[in-house]
Amino acid sequence: MPRVTPRPRDFVRVAGPDAEDLLERLLSNDVESLGPGDAVDALLLTPKARVIAPLRVWRRGADDFLLLTEPGLGETVRTQIVRARFAAKAEVEPEEHRSWLVLGGGQGIPSPDYGVEAVEVLDEEPAGEPLGEEELERLRIEARTPAWGRELDDRVLPAEAGLVERAISLTKGCFPGQEPIARLHHRGHANRALRVLEIEGEQPPPYDAELRLGEKVVGRVTSAVRDDGRVLALGYVRAEVGEDAELAVDGRRARLRAA
């Protein structure tokens, strides 16, 4: 039987004859190629490629898009799009929905966040077994999916969070933040990367706990959850740290899980 849990969201509708063109020039991923019912991850970025909001873009019809974002970000998304709308013929308005995450398949908006088959279902609560918060967090961490307010904020570049592959098109037309993203992709690499960590003990370390290699700080922990007598965590780790490095968090041993 599928497993079900509420998925808090904010929603913004962008609809009208120019909706596709407006979103294509503002968001990081290709929306022109979406057919009705298709969805894609995208980012709303500053010109310096800092994350304003993560999005899932769902095309409901030829000129009708629903943007799913994190709780509290809906008005930010709406305001950013309205400011850039100019003469475009597109309505940009909040919508009210309830959302549930369903693990195990079914009809809905595909969700790649948990490393297993999953969909989001709006407005009508689906049948299924309840899914616990800690289990869902463990799946997210194992899938190396960044969460807003934990792995994602205005300090983080998309490449550091592993979002270039899933939320950015490197071949579409211009969008805010494209130039620094392309420059980093083609000419270098990020100085740090989001990694899965296994930490001794059962008590999760606090947010932003320092990750050390000897006396040197080489990263920080962003999310953590108990997992069979240990702690499973996500954290940003310097690129030069080797896979077999002996790390420490709060005086406890930690190791990187193979990427």
C-alpha cells in the first residue's frame, strides 16, 4: 500500500498567452518543452545565481502553469515574477491547495526528492499508510535532496547543492543567474559539495555544526536524522576532502558516504 504524508506548499498560478515566455526567461529550467501534465524542477535566482526559491513547475494547460514552492515563499515568487512581467499578458496570482506526498506511485505530480517513486497529490487526500517524519527525512537525506532553510538559502550556489543536473538547463536562453552558472560549469568546479555523512552516536548534531578534518574546518552539517544507532546527515564539504577522510562533528567520528 502507498505511504502518505502531508506536503506543506505555497502555490502561484501563472497563466495567459505570454505565461510560457515569461517563465522561460525567468526560471532556470526549460519550460517550453513541457506538455500538459508535465512537471520539472526549476529555480528562481538572483543575477549572481543565489537561490531565491526552489520550484516545481507543473504545466496544467497550454497557457496555464502552477508553481509549487516552499511554505512562506509564495509571495516572494509572485512578487519577483510580477516585477519582471512588464507588458507580458500573464496573470500571476497565489492559489490555495492542500498537498500530500504519496510514496509508491500513483497519479499526481512526479516528485524526485526521495529516491523512490513518489508523486504529489493536490486537494483530495489519497488513501495509504501514514509516513513518519523521520523516515521521510532519512529518504530525503539519502537521496541528497537539498531542503529550503537547511541546505538552500542565499549563501548557496546551485552547483554546490547538486542542482545543476536536475533544475537548470545549460542550453536554453538567458535567465537571471545564467552567466555565473555557465562560467562555473564550463571553467571550473564548486569549492564545496553537498554530501551524505554517517556520524557516530544517536544524537543529531545542531544545524551548521562544524565538520572538521583534524584541526581544520572543512564543512558544516545542514540536516541530520537518527538511523539505526547512528546519525545520517547532509552537509557541505570542501571539494578537496578525500572519500576516506577521517572527519569529526562535535567530537564524534564521521565519514563520507560514497557519492
